[in-house]
Amino acid sequence: MSNVFIAFQTNEASRGIVDAIVEDNPTASINEQPAMVRVDVPGSMTIKRETVEEKLGRSFDLQELHVHLITLSGHIDESDDEFTLSWN
């Protein structure tokens, strides 16, 4: 099974996003670099708006991911509530 991954700039908002990803995807592995953080998950990864909002303590539009995003790998399926990367 191939990994999907997503990488963000290292900043306060992305820390909350990464914490949410790890909570919702228990097989996630984190690779922190000085200017970025990369999250790898086997098969598929789902980022849930509700979990990100809990971690950030504020409302969050999943489109805001793109502001902090550096790169990703996988097929994207997006709604107002979830952002999923997978290999179909």
C-alpha cells in the first residue's frame, strides 16, 4: 500500500492542522523540518474540519489548508467538512 502525504509550512495554524490529522488518522507519521512539516499516511488520509476547529479553537474553512500547503501526494476528494487524499 502506497503512502499519501501532505506538507505544510511550519506555523501556528499548521500545528493545529497536523494535530487534527494525527488524531483522525492514527497511522500517520510526522516528519518535522525547520520550515515544513510533512504527514505521511498509508493508503488514505482524511482531514476533518470539525477536528481542526477543535485544535485551533476557532472556525475553520478547509479551503484555508491551501494557504499553509506546500505539496501533497494522492487523489483529492474535497467537501465542506472533509479533505481526503487517497490512492484509488
